[in-house]
Amino acid sequence: MRGFFNGYSWLLGSSMSAIVDFISVENLAESQRLFHGRGHAFPGLEHICVDWFEPLVLITLYKEESVAWLNDTALQLAELVEGCKSIQVQHRWQRNAPFECLWGDAINEAIAIESGNRYHISLGSAQNTGLFLDMKNGRDWVQAHAASKNVLNLFSYTCAFSVAAIAGGAEQVVNIDLSKASLARGRDNHRLNRQDTGKVKFQGVDIFKSFGRLKRHGPYQMIIVDPPSFQKGSVNIEKDYGKIIRRIPEFADSGAQVMLCLNNPDLDREFIFEQVKTHCPALAHEGDISPPEVFKEAHTGCGLKVMIFNYSS
């Protein structure tokens, strides 16, 4: 282990000193969030997140920081994180959320390693890198419960749940997403893990216009619902979640496990319970899956919600 690097944190403002104090580098074998400011658990640092995708560190800023702060931060992180070859920043506060290399090599592609699986990571080609680190425990749950099941993965993005399901012995996974580019990267993720893509279907369709196609490949013993909070022209989760939940009886086998996810700070887990009660009361709540410990939240219910239900016909 390399300890916390405090050698010249006094040269900086309080921001970087506080970040370094809360970053642990005991185990860098897997990709992970190193610092999570977005949960408002660290006053004054709400606009900063730091992620590790070997061999690079990615700083994400949701509001502007000075060039001096960025340069000094990069130097400290380069000292702190053993094996780091690149420090990059994404300016999410700017239009198109551009990336910038602050230190080391200008790496645009990396491989994230998580629970024995590998995922392509891209910097600069899209706003998101290709893997949401807060969902690690959800993917682990899927991998542990997918054996011999037919799995429906809604809003699949780059198919990380699908990779986990096949790794866990799923019989088939059907991935549904409006973005054909994301599904293409999902296919690449399966190939990266040398998985049998004959067990995986990739459907680039609008979920709300394609319920018939979803039924065609069912019934399903596991259903994953992980929608974006808002996607222009496609999803407004506050209005649309119920449209998905009420269709579950059309797709699910009796006894199917249903994972309902919600990552909207304005909607808590009671929102999911209300949607289930109104649209599919045959779903019984089994439990919740918390994100990794680093994703600290100052206010209960504002972060990622992952809830497991059992469907009884």
C-alpha cells in the first residue's frame, strides 16, 4: 500500500487537501471511484469525482476549477496512485463535456476490470465512459443469480449487466437500448470477455414502441430495469417508469426476479414502491442493493436506488 500523499498539500487550497485525505489506494486491482463528491457528503467538494481505470485517473468536474488547481491536483494524484500513467479531467460543466489530459499519456481507451469481467472504457467519444461504477454491486448480484436464466436487460447501454449475467451462467440475455452505438460497444464487451455472443441478443429499439418484440424472446426469469432519469425524446422517468412496470406480467415467468433501478436525486425509493403498487402489485419486495461504500450520500435516498422484487403470477 502507498499511504496518503500529503507532502505539499499545504500549497493548495483546502479542496485538494480534503480529497487526498479521503482517497484510499489499498487495492487498485479493479476499477473504482476514488472520491465521490456528488453525494454532498463533503461540503465544498460537491462538484468533484475521481475515478480509477487502470492505467488512468479521471477527474470529473461539474463546475469550473482553476488551471493551477487542476495541475497541482494532477501532480498529487500521480504521486498517490501507483501505476498511474495518465491524469485526465472531464469538464462536465462545459458544453459537450470535453476531456483534457493534465499529466502523462493522452490515453483515449482503457479496459475496466471488475469482479473478473472486463469492459471497454472510452474517453472523449461520448459524455459517459462506458461503465457506471456505482452499479458494481448490482452487477455482482446479477452475476450471482443469473445461472440458467433468460434475462431481459432494459436500457442496457453498453451491456455491462449482460456481461455479468453471461459470466454467471445465464442461458440467454436480451439487451434493449435505443442507441445502436452503445449496443455495438456492448457486443465488443462480450467479445472482450470471450463470451458466447450466440446467447446474447442486441435490440436497438425504443422500448416504449417495441413491447411486442420484448415478448417474443420471453418469458424471462430475470428482468433488469435501469433507465436514465431523462433522455430527450425517449425517457422521462417520472412519467414513464409506470409504463414499464405495468408490462412486467407480459414478460415475466412466475417467480422471476426483477431489479428496479433509479438514479434520480429528486425521487426516492418510495417512488418505486408507489409505481409497483399502482402498476404491478404482484411484485414483492425482496431487498435493496447498496452501491459501493465510497458513494457516500449526505441525504438518505438521493443516490442510486437498486431494489429487488419477486414476481408471482
